[in-house]
Amino acid sequence: RFRDGMAKNPLGPGVTVETKDDKYLGTPKVISHKPEDVIPQSDVILIIVPAFAHEPILKAIKPHLKAGAAVGAVPGPGGFDLLAQHVLGEDIGKKNLVLFGGSSLPWACRFEDYGSRVSLLGIKDNVDISVKPNTPENCKIVEDRLNAIHQVTKFNAGSHFLVTTMWPTNCIIHTGVTYGLWHDWDGSPVKEAPLFYQNCSEKTGEILDGLSNDIQATKAGLEKKLSIDLHQLQTLYDYQLSAYGHCIDDKTNTASLFR
């Protein structure tokens, strides 16, 4: 299906990426559902799927990973490092594999025509990356490889994996905004589907701040109990500014950032 979509692209075989100001064509070198066709020659394996799909993908690629490969999930919250250690086991040491996880996706996008055209709605300035084993050499490997294959976004590798696991992104944004939209709904039909972020009220902003503050309290407890450094774990407000500050007009509070 993806090949068919690329083939019908009027600009030539590939996927047209459309931004607000520009558009460009990207063409994958290999498209396959067989890991043996693509994994053995890959220096970096970037898994971009919901967390429930991480395990079957890791199991499928495990026999084909080359020595020194970097294997990661973006986004990586949900304990990706623990799952990868469970699935890949001794191969991590034997093959000198590097695990990584991203705090969030580097962009927001929607496909307009599957396999042919996609709209790039927003691009983050920075994305934090956790690495295991967390050594300067491994962090440089992951950082260099990710920055080489992405435009605009700067990937910063080096944080403890708990920073990625607890990052204040979709796990609190989607649930907090949804609760804010519907917590006082009386069950009657609505005239039209409510806009998600654009309808972020002051009350919803307070809910989001409360969830973010819970994470910060957990962070402080873990740092004290385990003597670890989690300083890269930002509040939701600070994260949104660091990621989208270049395109946010009203920086008054959390609610205004989303509106």
C-alpha cells in the first residue's frame, strides 16, 4: 500500500512533505515488511509506533541487528529501555547495542494521501534523548545519527532513561485536555465536535499544571532516594516553550500555550 501511494505521487516516486512555507520529496531506499531486508545494514533503528507495538517489533528485528547498532523508540515513554533489555537480552552486550528513547516526536504531522503526501503541522526546536548504556561515546553516536537524518530539530542525548519515561507529554496532555473538555458534560449531543487544543480553558490549564506538578514531585523523590540526576525533566509549561516557543504568541500560562 505504501509503495502504491509513492508510485502515484505526481511529483515522482516518494512522499511529498508539505510545510507552511515549503515542500520537499522524500524517497525511502527500501520498503519491506521483512526485517531481514532492512535491519542487517542499519546503523540506527528508529521505532515510531505506539508503545504496545514495541515488543513484537523488537522480537522481529532481534536476529538481524548488526554489531554497534543503536535501537530506539521516539517517543520512548513507557519503559522502552526495560522492554528492550527484556527482549534483546544478552545481545545488548554481545553486539554492543545502544538503546535510546526520545521524550517526544520531533514534529506533528498528518498524512493527506497515504504513502504520497503528508502535512507537517509543527516542528519542535529540541527533543531530549535518553541513552543506555549512558556513556559519552554512546550519547555522541545517538545524537550524531539522529541529527544527521532530521532537519530543524536538535536532538540532545545524555539524560537518564527515567527522564524519557516520565516526560510530560501525551500521557498527561491528552488525558488532561480530554478531561477539561468533558468533565462537566451532561450527556446531551453537541452541535459540533469540539476543537481539542484550541478549546483549552483556564481550568484545563490548571489540570495540566497539576499533572505536571505530580511528575515534578515524583522526580524530586527519585533524585533523593536513588541519588540520580533528572534535571532535564521539565515541567509541561517549560517543555512546550522549549519545543514550540518559536511559534507561540501568548506565553501567559499553560492554557494560553495550547490555544
